[in-house]
Amino acid sequence: MKSFIIAIICLLSSTTFAQGNFEKSMGQAMGLWQSGETQKAAALLERIAQVEKDNWIPAYYQAMVLTTASFREKNKEIQAKYIQSAEDILNTASQDSNPEWLVLRAMNKTALMITDPMTKAKELSPNIIALYKKALAIAPNNPRALLGLAEFQMKAKKYFNQDTSKECEDVKKALSLFNEEKVTVPFGPSWGKDRAEKLVKECK
């Protein structure tokens, strides 16, 4: 997960945009995130979101910071707080047609599921798959949606010793889409390529 966060930071820092107040504040938040200051990063992103009311990016990264932190958090109470706080942000109905938002919602539900997979998987797995499929219906060439769905289904199939060749092909397609992707807005999501590269190697 640490390499995942660093990869996101590197992608963001390599994107050239005019350094206005929004960009500077976002850069500070990303720096806090990279250094492991989860709560400080989330708090700063929340303040940015309160100012940038028409910009979904700060809230998106606030939920991303909390969700990714929950995957590695060992304290169950803190983990549950991170997941719930991110879920509260992600339940914003106005973003139901935003594929990036839907992908992050799926990730957040995955974080919740793995806290107790024996009891939560049956309920949450269909919801997670549905979120990824909805994102793909809106944006068929979104590499994060395609990768997320493929990886989620791949892990489930491996658990039951089922063939994952279809998912491997989807991961390869996602990697191709990552190579073609262009970020058009400041701090627009561009993460995931490193994960796709790793999964492609595992498919061989």
C-alpha cells in the first residue's frame, strides 16, 4: 500500500499545472499523505473541499486517504473510523455518475468487507461488483474501473480455484488504457498503472 501511495504522489507531482492556492494546498495535503500523516492530510483536504465547493477532487482524495489507510491500519477501532468516515464522504448522491467516485466507493466497500470476510463477503461482494460495472457503463475505457473489477473477481476466483484467464486479459487491457490515459484536470485521478503491471506479471 505504501508503494501505491508513493506512485500516486509521483504521478501528481509530475503533472504540470499553474501553482495557485488550490494546487499548493493540494500539494501540501499529498505531502502529508506521503509522509504517513493520515489524519492531518484528511483534515487539510476537508478544508480545501469546504472552499472548493464545486470541485470534487479534494473530497475524493480525502476519502482516498482514509480508505487506503484503513487497509493497513491494525487498530480495529481506528480502521472502522477510517472506513466509515470515507463512506460518509462517498455517499454523496451528486457523484453517482462520476466513474472515479464509483471506483473509490467500491474500494471503500472492499476495505469494509475484508475486516470480516466470512460474514461480510456475501452481502458486499455483489455491491462492489455492481459499482465497478456502473463505472464501466459510464466510462468503458476507465482503466481504474476495469482494473478494480478484474482484480476483485480474480481474487474471488483464485479462492475457489477457478480460471482467471478472462480477468488477466482485462488487466492487460487496463494496462493499455493506462498507457493512453491523459489527465485533463489538476490532480485528476491517474493512479493504478503500477498495480496493473504487477498483476500482468502474476498472470504469466
